[in-house]
Amino acid sequence: MIIVGLTGGIGSGKTTVAKQFEELGIPVYIADVEAKNLMHKSKIIKRKLIQLFGDKAYVDNKLNKRFIADVIFNDKGYLQKMNEIVHPRVAKHFEKWVLKQDAPYVIKEVAILFENGGHKACDYVITVTAPKDLRIKRLLNRDNTTKDKIQAIMKNQWTDEEKIKYSDYVIDNIDLEVTKNQVINIHKDLLKII
Ligand code: ATP
């Protein structure tokens, strides 16, 4: 199966673009969503996260996101340890998911792709870009967050320029209709070359 990685900075429009590929009949795997699902469902992940963060990691059987976010904010080492627990299991889950798909290629949306070397496991990579100010505006509209929080996340992500260097395709996501046309063109190109 051909794996097409889909990445981009926070608020660039990855999920919006992923949905447009889905409308073309392409199966989409959103790694962050699946990771969150597994953190709720997988007994082994739950056990290991409780070992790492203590009993407060889950409240009423639900992941205590606020508590974990606070711990990570104060000690970034915890983020790496959490990733070491969650990432390999998401990778396995993705492998199983891929086997069940019947399509010319699949889209794997991963927010932090290049930063973790995940692009090496993709056959092609698409990066979604948009100006920083526009991304901040979209996120302030979508989430209960602040400009400072968004900028702190942006600092930990590669810049668009760095991502573009390693990408096979770039989607400039400003106007939704223009974005859709770019998606259709990439889809057609992929069908031609794979
Ligand atoms: P995150 O980094 O948080 O996962 P993302 O890159 O997946 O975000 P989206 O959730 O797709 O980004 O988009 C962020 C917000 O901006 C959403 O509310 C979405 O509806 C809106 N949005 C995305 N693209 C456009 C666009 N071209 N025009 C207008 N609004 C858009």
C-alpha cells in the first residue's frame, strides 16, 4: 500500500485537507485522533501511563488531559516518555488499519511528522501551509486557547520552509475552493505515478 503522509503546522488545515481526500474516496488515518482513542481504550497504554504519571492520569476511566498537559508543560521529558509509550502502539494500529484498506493509496495525517522522522515511512509527503497569522486566527476561532499557547506550539514545530524542502507536494490552504483544486490535482498526479 502506498502511504501518503499529510502534515503541516498547527492550524494549517491538515484535517480540512484530509476530509477533501476522503471525499475523493481515499482512506484517511488521523494519527492524533487514533492516538487519543488508544489512550482511552488500550489497557496496556493505560497501565503504562499510570506508571508514568501516577493515578491522576485517568479520572473516571477517562484520560486526564489537563493534568497530563500540566505535567508535560513543566517537564518536557515526560512528553518524550509518553510518546515512547504511545507512538509504537499507534504505529502498530496503523499497520493493521492499512491492511484492511482497499484503495490506490492512503493518507496518514501526522502533525509532527518530519520532527520525529516519520516521513521516512511514507512514500510521499504533502505539507499544508498557510500564513502564521491566519493559522492563529483560525485556531482562536476553533479552540478555547490563547495566542501565547499557539505560538509556544509553533516554536516546537519545523517551519513551513523546512517542511517544504522535504515534501513532494505543498498545499497552500487559504481559500477552500483553491485548496480543493490542489487536492484534486495531487490525487490525479498520484494515480498517474503509483
Ligand atoms: P491542528 O494542527 O490543530 O490539528 P489542522 O492543521 O488539522 O489543525 P484544521 O482543523 O483543518 O487544521 O483547521 C483549523 C481551523 O481552520 C478549523 O476550524 C477549520 O475549519 C478552519 N479552516 C481550515 N482551512 C480553512 C480555509 N481554507 N478557510 C477557512 N477556514 C479554514
